[in-house]
Amino acid sequence: MSRRQPSREHKMYKFEVYKDKGGEFRFRFRASNGEVMFASEGYKAKASAQSAIEAIRKNAPDAGLDDQT
């Protein structure tokens, strides 16, 4: 059975790391349609922002939902 390969135009979910106007590093998570789903707080070091991304990748599958409405 062959697997269908995604087209080259198919966009994937992704994290984007950037530097804000105040010089802090932040990241945002962008959906395949280009919409920003969430954004982080500011970090003084780029490595700290990258560590936060790795923590999300590692822990998100087991994350619960705390509906505080």
C-alpha cells in the first residue's frame, strides 16, 4: 500500500521564533492555514524560547484541559 505524499504547497503547523521590538525573544504557533494559534511571553535569551518550545512538544500530548469558564 502506498502512502500519499503531501503536496509541496501543503503548509504544516509550525513554531516561529522572533525578536520583538523590545529585544526579547518570543515564539508563536502557526496553523497550516497561516493563522496564529498562540504566542509566548518574552524571553531574554533565544535558548529559553527554544526550550519552552521543546517543553510544549514533549508535554502537549499528555496535557489536560482546565475549563475555567
